[in-house]
Amino acid sequence: MALFIVAALAMTVVGLLLGCVIGLFAKIFRVETDHRIELVTELLPNANCGGCGKAGCADFAKSVVEGENPPGKCPVCSREAVSAIARALGIEAGGEFKQVAVVTCSGDFSKMKTEVRYNGVTDCVSASLIAGGPKGCAYGCLGMSSCSRACPFGAIEIRNGLAVVHSDLCVGCGKCVATCPRGLIKLVPADAPYHVFCNSPEKGPAKKKVCDAPCIGCRKCLKAMPEKMTVTGFLAKVNYSAPAPTAEEIAAAACPTGCLRAALPVKEQEVSEVANG
């Protein structure tokens, strides 16, 4: 009995000592946390898409609390959530600048010539390393679904060998941009109506040999709206920092290959594909 009492007392003493040591270490190495960061994190959608430029929603919440970013910089947050965060912190919500992804290529299988028969891994990076993929253009969309698989919001699908972005689902997180080995997916202002759907810097005749809808560098668009377009070598681009081109200006430019155009909604693309056979 005496042995049992001694053992119980010894265990009690050891337990108290360990508790004191743990408490001391916890006090010394305690990390102060800001409850506001936890609050903002709870209000965020927790998509962890990286569209804000941060590692995830928790990192973005920290930057909002510290004043580095406004709540409105989150591309996934609803206006209601942004307003709630701003009210909770007593700060301005910040102006929204929504971006969406655009695949700057027109080369589906109906327009792009096929050079080789690819029978490898269905991945754009792998395909680009093996003979440059099946299509003739070395700068066009490979259509192997890498961007589609990378998109956490299901905003990209492959249609007839070409990646197509559902702009109503795209939040501009940029994961598809980082995935594309050709660098042809761009983040553009969501309200930009027209884009150049070509990514090749080669001369016009070389492009025409492999694609029916390339930018041939004719500069007609630049002459029609010099402040809204830029041309580098044989590739035109929309100047997104300038006011958006109007339908009249696009008509006046009369792009001979049709690569300067609006991105059709997916449903309209279906109708167009059916109409064109």
C-alpha cells in the first residue's frame, strides 16, 4: 500500500513539473494571433485559387488585415462578402478589377493543319516535348486539356481540339496561365469585348500554311484604331490599357482572317459549329 502511495505521489509530482515546463515553453514561444485574420478567412470563399497573388485565402486575409490588399482584390469573393469584410475591419472595400482568361488561338481541328499523329500522354507539356504536338503551328493550342484540369472552377473545356473559356465561370485565378506550355492563355479585363485570337510571331505566309485563321500582320487594325492596337513584328494585340474597340471600329478594321473578334459565348459557339457543318 505504501508503495502504491509513493508511486502515485511521484507521478503527481512529475505531472506537475511537466505541466509547469510545458506552460513555461508555451508562454515563451507563444505566437500572437490576430482574431481579425481568422474572421476575414471565414468570410473568404476558401477557394485557395491564388488569383489574388497570395498563397491562399489565409495568406490573403493576413494581407487584408495588414492593409497590403483591399478585400475587393479577391477574384472569387462576392460583393456581399467583400462588403462584410470591409465593414468588419472598418476599411474601404477597394475597387474591383475582374480579369478572365482568354485562349489566344483560333486553331481548332477545322482550322489548324495536323502535322503528326500523336499517341502519347494526354498532356500539353508532354505533347509539346514530343515533336511539338500534333498541330502544325508551334505556337497554338495543343488541346490536351492541361489547362482544363488545372482550372479549379471548371471554366475551361476542350472543343474540337481547342481550349475554350467559359467567361461566366472564370474568376481570373491564373492557374491555366501558369499551366500552358505555349504561354497563349492571357488574363485580360473581363469587360474587354475583343481579342486577337493568334499567338504566333511568325510571318503571315508561314502561318497561313498551317492555319486558316492567323494574324498575318497586315496592320489594318492598327490603321483603323492606332491607339487601341499594337503590332509587334507580324502579330497584332489589343491594347487593353486603352478604351475598348467599338463594333464599328472592328468592322472598319475588317480583319481578313477573322482572328480579331469577340469571344463568342459557348452556346453561340455550339450554334456556329453546327451551322458551319
